[in-house]
Amino acid sequence: MTAKDILSFKRIEKDTLPSIKVDSEMSVLDIIPRLLDSPAHELTVVEGGSPLGIIDESSLLEGVGRMIAPRDDCSVIAVECDPQDYSASLLAHAVEDSDAHLVDLFTAPSQNGLMLVTLRVRHSDPTAAVRSLERYGYHVVEAHSGSDDFQTMEIATERLLSLQAIMNV
């Protein structure tokens, strides 16, 4: 996705264009830090020296949102690792060893100097993927199902087990 794909729908006047300019073919990933550093949080998108429009925070958020496809059959798992131990291919391998597919992978620095890696895994129950990641030496800090059906089923199972324990007394 490029700058021209995420132009704002705001009406702009030539004399009020933001001073910071970006090329229309610039990647969204390169645009994000520039937008955050710009004083008005707006950028002018130019093509061949002519302004096409602007990018603001709202249009950037919409563009990034279109990059992440919604899925009901996915779980989210967050792991922490030392930056030297980070390997996207090893993380993907660990996930695939649990018969799940890696849909998205996002990295960010953690407050304690470690790297926080958020994985979206195509499997409604993250348990097997969590175990596999732990076997590969990753520290799982969070895991949850994206499906409400799985959470409801998990609660129902716990209640049935509790009922069975009471009835066996």
C-alpha cells in the first residue's frame, strides 16, 4: 500500500497544504514515522511535483485497517524475546508445528528491552500454538481467542466439569 492509496477525503486548498511532502509511491510503513513527526500530523502527497492530496491520521488509520483483514477464526498470541533471538521464520515454524497458520506478525520494542511480537494465528484455540512456541523457547505473555464461540465453549466445559465433580461426591 502506498501514499496515494490512503489519501484523505478532506477538501484541501493549495495555500494550506502541509509543508512536509512525500512521494505518491512511498510505502505506508515509511509514511507512519513521518506523519508522527510532522507538526500538524498531515503530509502532502506529490506525484511528479504536483500535489495529489494530503494524508492525515484518520486516512492513515483507515489504510492500515484495510491492510489487516478481519477474521473470526483467529487467535492472538503475544511473545517476548531478546532481539538477538528474534526469527520470524522460527516463529512461523513453531506456529505451523501446531497445525495452525500464521496470518499476521507485528513487532514492537518492549519496555524491558525485549522485543514484543504479536502473532495472529488461524486457529480458534491458541493452546496448541502457545505450547509449541514455549517448546521453541519463546516466552508467551498473552494469548486469547478471537472467537467468542471458543470462549463460550470453554466456560461451558468448565461448568460441566464442576457439575460432574459435585455429582461424584
